[in-house]
Amino acid sequence: WEEQEEMRPYKFHYSYIFATIKAGMIIIDQQAAHERVLFERYLRALQESRMATQKTLFPQTLHLTTADAQLLKDLLPEVNALGFDIQEFGQSDFVVHGLPADMEGQAEQKVVEGLLEQYKMHESELDIAKRENLARSLAAQMAIKKGKPLSEKEMRRLIDELFACQDFYKAPNGNRTFVKYTVQELEQQFQKKR
């Protein structure tokens, strides 16, 4: 991101990050930005290599509906490539032996059910490949939500990670990750004339 300069980010309503750039300022939607970062990370993991897994101290048994169990069975190789360690354990049951390392402390049942719900929401979109849908679904499930406070260090890291993405303009769902205002556009808002 060539326009970025040394700046101090500011949070607004625990949902947006304000930051200065050489030509003006940007306002970043923290949830959309984090979804983009996670989406590209998960997509790379599915295409290139397996993500790190954090083994659970006590394996967790998941009880799913018949339909969700079948969907998870179909997605299991890709889900495990994302750093999960899930194995079938009967007709509609699975055992979680590990989660992706960056999800440590998350409730296994909630993460898996949320992933499946997100996946089903986009399953009917014919132009989305299985792996892309899975990466998009997990990113939506795990992204920082609106209203979550971030420290200055976390905001800076999110900004750096966003602008290191291949497509930093939009979240996987098509929403903009940030808006940019030039100094001239801001001056026009205040009706300043040159």
C-alpha cells in the first residue's frame, strides 16, 4: 500500500479504524478487513499446505444433525487442511482432537456449527468453488465482529495485514474493507475554497 505513512490509528464505535495516509485518510471496517485477511490466509492453506493444529487436551465429541453430519463428511479433508483435527465417530458424531492454532480457546461445537451454517448460506452460489466457499465461510465465522475493542497494536497489525492482501479493497462477500478520503474531498465537505 504505497500511500500508507507512519500513522496512529483511532477506533470509532469499536467497528471502524481511522488512519491517515499521504493523500488524506482512510476509514477501515474492522470486520470486513479481518474477513479479507482470514479469507486469503485460509485459501492459501487450502491451496498450498496444511495449517498448524493446536491439539485439545480433552477431545470433544460433536453431535450434528444428519444433514450437517453429511456436509461435514463431504468437507472433512478440506476442513482438516485448515488446521482442524476432526474424525468421524459414528453416523452423526465426530471427535475434535484439535483446532487451528489461531483458534485456541474457542468452543469446538460452536466453531464447527458456525462454519457449516456459513458454508450452507453460500452453497447455492454456483460460481463459488468448494474451497473458496469453505475459506469464505471460516473467515466470516472467525473474523473480529463489530463492537469488539482492539488495541492500537491490534489495529496496526490488521491494517498491515489488510494491505498485504492481494485484493485489499473488498471482503470476500463483496463489501468494501475501507473508504478513502483525500484532503481535497474533506475540504469540500467543509466548503473550503482554494
